[in-house]
Amino acid sequence: MKNILKDFIQQIDTINTISGGTTTTRVNLKKETDRLVIEVSAPTVHSDSFNIYLRGNQLIVYTVLNDINFIDGSDQAARHMVPMFNRVFDIPPYVDRELIDAVYENGYLRVILPYNGSETEDVKRIDIREY
């Protein structure tokens, strides 16, 4: 019964996406002893569709579904790029930005963010003055 319900929900999700709706991509964040791991579950998305950029202290992960053909009002096929997933992650200061790596395997994208040796964030308390 569980499998039937699961299959039914996946079909509804697919029909919703094809009809112009959106689907939610599951993201897990794991803190391990020597690194952070961002795990994106996207079994139907090819690894070439993923894009990962590092900008300042932000990691940007997104997918684009390329070459979508449809017939517009003039009966001519048009090509469009449709965003499927977009997420921005703040990178903590204790992550070694030079060693960030990404692996796609069995429908999962894993972005590995190794620590730079200091697991603690440099935090300074700011006192509030009163007048």
C-alpha cells in the first residue's frame, strides 16, 4: 500500500510540473566531523543541468531545464530555459572555500564543504550602549 501511495504522489507531482506547476527538490544539510554536506535529491535531473557558483560567502545551486520546445501563437517552435531548482546557502567562515567539491551519484548531488581547521565561528558580542 505504501508503494502504491508513493507512486501515485510522484505521478501527481510529475503531472503538476508538466502542467506548469512546480515541484519541490528535497535538500538535506549534514554537519559531519570534518565538513558540511549539502545533499540535493534530484533523481530525474541529469548532472549537466546543475550549476554551482560561489559568490562571496554564498553558494548558489540551481538547475535549468534546457531546450524546452513548445508552439507559440504563431505555430512556431520556441526554445526556452526553465529554472527547476534555485537555492542560495550562506557559507560559514569556518569552511575552506578553496576545497569545496561537488559529486553527483545515484540521483543525489552532494556539495562537500570541508572545514578549514577551526570549527568555531569567530563571534564577537556587540554591547548596546544606553543614552
